[in-house]
Amino acid sequence: MRWRRLESSRNVQDRRGTSGRAIGAGVGGLGIIGLLIALFLGGGAGGGGGLGGLEDLLVPVEPADVPTQQDPQFQGLDEAEDFVSRVLGSTETVWEQVFREAGAQYEPATLVLFSDFTRSGCGGANSQVGPHYCPLDQTIYIDLDFFGELQRRFGASAGDFAQAYVIAHEVGHHVQNLGGAMEQVRQLQQQDPANANEYSVALELQADCLAGIWAHSIWARDNVLQPGDIEEALSAAAAVGDDRIQQATTGQVNPESWTHGSSEQRMKWFSTGYESGDPGQCSTFEV
């Protein structure tokens, strides 16, 4: 397995099979696609843009919902666990170097694999929300069933590099959080709510560019990047474009409601990061 050529991160928790249950308030029966629509079409507080939208979709956790087990330690025995740990480990390598060159220290994110429901610093992480980053606990939450749904409904590639792109994108949000961009965008959204969606789009496109920086670092490794890998990542980026999802789900495209950017924009900014390998090229907005 080519991913075994990469370093493995110990910052992975596999909670599959130990999830709690959601009680009362939450996302109900919308399903993963309904929640993706809510995220991408502007659901959430403050005009529906960006950070507040995700937090409003997470399930409030009652004491009875929280599993009593301790977080399981990384074992690396499961193929999926090993895959995400090595993708995460490779992101840690590239961002540790970037931060070090800037005179700063990179603090790695934690990645939680779960099924159905688990606790989160932002509330209850429900599998129907899809992969997401919680800035309050600096943790990425992923239910692997998301990738199959993305392929079936929106035509994303089923390849492993498409999945790696999603992880790298969420790590990009962690980088934004550490660097202060996420908080600055939140402040801008509060000060200028009429343009909250535009700020959200810029933040998401920058995370795509940062994912491209990671992909560039993989290109520099021997015998890891394979023919078709970048096309897989671009396919995944296109599949989660606001226009693609709006067209598929409503038959209409409304750019004013976008919060993540069009398919073309998402592919463009991933390509910018990949081709340049320079985080300085990822200035999709001025903050």
C-alpha cells in the first residue's frame, strides 16, 4: 500500500462502534445530503455563512449522550484507520515545516473517526453533517460513509486520493484556526453580515488551496503520487461546489447564497496550491 510510505500520525481516535446516541434536538431525518445542502446553500446563523452555520447544525449533547468509554487509542490495525493516520501524518510534516520556517510552532489537529454520533467540542458530531473541523477542540470529525454518498449523489471520484483531499481540506481549516484567519473572518462576518457568505467562500477556497499545498508535498515524495491522483482530488473539489450541489438538488443555481464556492473556483484554488507549493499564493481574501 503506497500510503505506508508516509509517516503515521498518533493523533487519530477511532470511535467507530463506541458512538453515543443523540437525544432530542438535532438534525432529525434530513440525512447527509439535506445537511450538506443546508451548509452549502447558506444554512445557519448570521445570514447562513461559514462558521456559525456548522455550529448550528451540530447536535447539542446532553450528559446521557456522552459515551463513558475513554477515547480509544490509535492502533493502526484497521486499513481505514491506517490510511487516515498516514494522510494526517503527512499533513503534519508539511505544516510543521511551513510553521517552523515562519518562526512558529505547529500544533497538530486530532482526527476522530466515528459512526452515527459522537461528542464534539462544538456539540454532538452527527454523521449526517459530513466531515468537519471544530475549532473549539481543534479536531476533525469524519464518518467514512460520507465518501460513498458523495460519489453516489454528486459524482465524486471513489479513489483514495479524493478522500485524502477531504482530510487535507479540513486540516487547512485547522491551519486557518492556528493562524487567526478563522477568527478574523468570524469578526468580519459579524461586522458586515450582508457579505457574510463572501467571507465564508473565501475561507473555504483558501482551505482548498492549503489542501493543494499538501498535495504538492506528496508530489515531492518518491512513488506516492500516482497517475490520476490529482484528477481524483479535483473531482472531489468539483463535487462539493455550491453550483454543482444546487443544480443537483434544486435545479437552480444562486451564486448569492454560496458559502463554499463554485466547482470551478474550488478546483482553481486547489490547483493553485498544488502547482505553486507556496502558502503565500493562497490569499483568497484580505484579512
